[in-house]
Amino acid sequence: MKNDMRTNDQNELRAKGASLKPLRALVPFMSPYKGTLITAVIVLLMASAATSCLPIAARYLIDSGISSGDPDKINFYFKLVLGVLLLISLLSASRFYLITWLGERIAADIRKKVYSHVIRQDPAFFEVTQTGEVLSRLTTDTTLVQSISGVGISIVLRSSVMLIVSLAGIMYTSPSLTLMILLLVPAVIGPILWIARKVRRLSRAAQDKIADSSGMANETLNAIETVQAFTLESLQSRRFAEAVEAAFIAGLQRIRGRFVMSLGSMFLLFGAVTLVLWVGTREVLAGNMLPGELAQFVLFTVLLASSGAMLSEMWGEVQRAAGAMERLFELLDARPFIRAPANPISLSSQGGGRIVFSEVNFKYPSRPDTPAIDNFNLNITPGETIAFVGPSGAGKTTTFQLLLRFYDPNAGAVYINGVDITKADPQAVRAVIGIVPQETIVFAASALENIRYGRPDASDDDVKSAAQAAFADEFIERLPEGYDTFLGEKGTRLSGGQKQRIAIARAVLKNPPILLLDEATNALDAESEQLVQETLQKLMHNRTTIIIAHRLATVLKAKRIVVIHQGRIQAIGSHAELVAKNPLYARLVELQFRSAEE
């Protein structure tokens, strides 16, 4: 349902996007570089002025130079034309450099802003948004915006100025021929604009298809082991090929539209120019114009036609850039549900890690009809170690997500040190919590930098001490370059147990007052588990700790055990009390013992 709503919202945005209004959003990105922009515009105007001098120089070359038969005059006017060409080249190159720099700078700023904005979205955003689609917008769409904000805007401005200058030039040279051209303009421009609107829609459709194929590729490559384990290479290759083919067909439709627009604009523009030149030639033969005046008119007309053709050609690019900007601002307009209040309350450091769940009810946004947490009440004292047990899907991990404020409760509240965490800054909440997740994420960086994620300002010695405490030092030192060894994307060079010890080292390095352990030893062998359990015992000392665990050895270390089923607390007590009084817990214990015996 939410996906359908999101699709409808996007369709509404696309319907509104028939204009170039999305490009107004570029103005704030240009403002910091207005000095460069003004300089580029001045250089552009100078280059246009120099270009407009070329037809005039050609006129005098013919009427005052060649017609006179005087070699000195001919040499003088040829030198004049050469000087004008040199000036045009210098100014055009300078304009190109300034505008290209501006385009690169703006594109980089947009990429940074979009990434910085997206990375702050809450998990609800990523439930309905493909990562590959975001990456497509960060790359393909920003490249389109870069082209229009750099070279594209340069071409548009230059062509617009030259169009005005050329029009003034032909009016000055021959008002009667100019009137003929002006009468032909509506017949030329009308069809071009009609085709351009269709190209805009086709461009947007092509961009969406590219994003779809990028999303599919990103999803399968991130799960390559699963794909290969189930021998789905052929199936995924076929699906990706179909997605790419759909993108190709959409792109081909856009290209055909651009082809028709280019063909029509070029033929109509230069056809109109040819008609006017035919009339002008007859005027020269009748003695009503000088040859040099006709040459001047011809050159101004060529500049006029080429500027018009370039503007019509760029119109398609402008349409694509407007569509790209629209897509980028769909991301920038996304607002996270989880954000800091206007006046966040500071988390008191005197509470020592007290946690209270008070009548908490919660449903995931993507599953609004299924309660994940139902009337959850729990008081955890500072320094206490407590264990959550229950079958899969009981809501154990959801409590962690609420505590980390990835989601807010639909009803009730979660308190840390007496503060309702919805009234605190989410970053302040997460700063006092360390977590060892069930699925450890290892980044494409060195071992040193991966552990340093626990505390980015930590020294190398602190990182190594944390690794030693987590018994990660022994395998890190055996890596080819020790702590500087690149661990590969998603830690492909490490085993599951080694990844988990990296995660524990991060928690040791962070040294938070509250610790969350989500099956922290599930990927370890018996020997490593014993070592890590000793480390965790030290880490949990004088620290509020919540453990999600299925292994009995881990659960027994908790002061209290909370049995959770279908989002509700069924029972709280010690191991012996729960075995005697709670059938669900007793069955879980029996299943584990049976598994161990087998």
C-alpha cells in the first residue's frame, strides 16, 4: 500500500514536471559561486560581441578591401578578420573553462547534499526506497544536472545572446529580409516546442528505467553468495538483461524523439535561411544591395540559424536536466520521521544507564496491521544485565530498534536516565549505546578503520587495545598488512567469527554506559566463544546490558530473563523460576538441550 502511495506521489510530481521549474532549485547551489558565474557571463558577452564583429569585418573585407583591388587594404582587412577570430577563440576558451568548472562544482555540491540528506533518513525510508535507485540519482541524474549547469548553461546563454545580436544585425543590414525571417519564425519554433514536450516525458521514462536496472544490479551484487549458492546466476542475468533491455528501449524512444526534433529544427531553420538568401541574392542582382552587405546578412543569418538550432538541441538537454533535478529533489524533500526536536532535552549522565519501557506499542510502517510490540513495560536498573528470549519474530530486535530510536513508539514511551528519548536528539541517544549486532557489517576499509568506527577520534593505540580486549588482535596481526590490511567489501576476507570480534572491538572502543548484544557470539566456534564471553563479561561490568540470545550459556549470565512472545512480555524471572513456571521458556530450554545432545 505504501509503495502504491509512493508511486502515485511520484506520478503526480512527474505530471507537474512539464515545466522547467525544477531547475530553479539550482539557484542556491550557484549562489556561493556568483563571482565565477558573473565573470563567466562577462566573458561570454565579450565573446558574443567579438563574434558579432565577424560579419561586419567580412562586409568591409569585401566592399572596402577586395572590391577596391588595393593589396594594402586587402591585407589590412584580412588581418582584422584574423584578429577578430583570435579574440573569439581566446574568450570562448576562457568561457568554457569557467562554466565547466562551475558545472563540476555544483554537481559535486549536489551529490554531497543528497548523500548527506539520504544517510540521515530513518529505516522507514529505506523500507520503500531501493538503494540502487538512490545511487542512480547520485550518479546519472547529477551528471545530467552537471551538463546543464556547466557546458549546457554556457551554450544556452551564448546561443541566446547570439540570437539577439544576430537578429539586431540582420535588422540593421536589411529590414525587408528580416521581416521575412520573422514571419517564418512561428512556423519553425511551434513544431520544435511540441516535439520537445514529448522528448521530456520520454527522457524521464528512460531515467526511471536506468534507475530500475541499477537497483536490481545493486541488490543482486550485494547478495552474490546467496545468488550463487542457489545457482541463480542465469535467472538473475536474464532478469537484469530484461531490465537493461527495457532501459534501452526507453532510451531508444528518447533518441528517436531527439532525432525527430533535431531533424525538424535543422531543416526548418536552414530551410528558412535558404529561402531568405535566395531573395537576398536577387536583391544584389537588382542592385538594391552591395555584395558585402549580403555577405554580412548571410553571416548574421547563419549565426542566427545556428544559435536557434543549438537552442532547440539544448532544449532536450534542459528537459532531461529538469527531470533529473526533479528526481534529486524528491530525495531532498524526503523528511525523516525520526529527527531531533526543536529544543532537545539533554540525556542526564547521572542515571547510570537506567532504561524504562512504559506501555510501549509499536507497528512497523510497512506492516501497519501487525503489532510488533504490544503493551511492553519493563524497568532496567543501572548496571543490570538482562536477557531477552523468545521465538523468532517475538519482537526482541524491535526493542533494540526502539531503544536506538530508529523508530518511535506508536504509544507509550522509552526512557533513558529518566528522559523520554523522543524528546532527545537521536544522535545523543545513540551516543550512549553500544551494540554488537547479529549480522556484523564490515566496511571496505582496513581493520584499523573498521574498529575505529566505534570511536572515530580514537588513536591507533586505543584501537589496538580494543582489538586485544575482543581477542581480535591475534587474527588481525596474521593478516598480510596487519591492522592496515584492506578487509574487502562487506569483509569478504574475514570469517563470520572474525567479523563478530571486529564488532565487539568497536563496542569496547566506544565504551558506552548501555550495551546491546544481539546474538553476539552466534558465529563463533566453541574456543572463540569462551574467549569472547570472558571479554563480554569485562565489558558488561558496571554497564547496563541487554542481551538477545538463544544459547543457554549466554542467558544464564543475566540477572533477569524476559520471555517475549508476539511482542508481549510473558514472564520475567531467573532461569530456575522460568523453567518451573513458564511453558514457553521451558520448551526453548528443552529444544536447546536436545539440540546439544544430538
